[in-house]
Amino acid sequence: MLEKVSKNLFRMLRDERITYTQFAKKFEELREKQKSVEKIHLDLGYYKELESYIENLYIRLIMNDEADEKLFDDVREAEMSNLNRLQKLKNSSSYKKSKHKNRDKSEYLE
């Protein structure tokens, strides 16, 4: 569910037509769905950081009484970068270049 939330957040941040009000409404909906799903403890750093990121973003943009369209526009690019960084963190653990180094070069010549 965390990944679904993060992908939706990224899409909304990327879409310049999304207003702060629309973003806040959808974020609230996603958060309710996230809370309704039974939490599974995942010990990977990626999931811990993703959960923390979503919580912090929610507090800064939704729970903040001073949050408005201007703040939303100001943080849009930075938050897309943060979500992208988290995705890179996830991908870095699934791809290891060393698996290619162990192959015999003759395999490529055949």
C-alpha cells in the first residue's frame, strides 16, 4: 500500500493541473485506505523511509493550517525529487552489477 500511495503522490505532484485542494482531498483518501489495510512489518530501509516520508509530507502539507496553493507549488519539485530518491533507494537493492562480473567472457562470444 505504501508504494501505491507514493506513486499516486508522484503523479499528483507531476500534474501541474492538480490544485492544492485536489491534492489534499486525494491524499486524505489514500491515507484512509492505508490505515484500513493491515500493516505488515517490513524491515527494509526503503519501506521505513517511505513510511516516514509519507507521514512527514502529510504533516507538512495537510495537517499544517498554513498550507495553501503557494506552499504546494513551492514544494512540488522538491517532493518529486524526494520520491524519486526513494525509488532509487528501492532499485539499488534489487540490482547488483557484480552478478555480471562473474560470467565468463567466452559466454558472450558464442
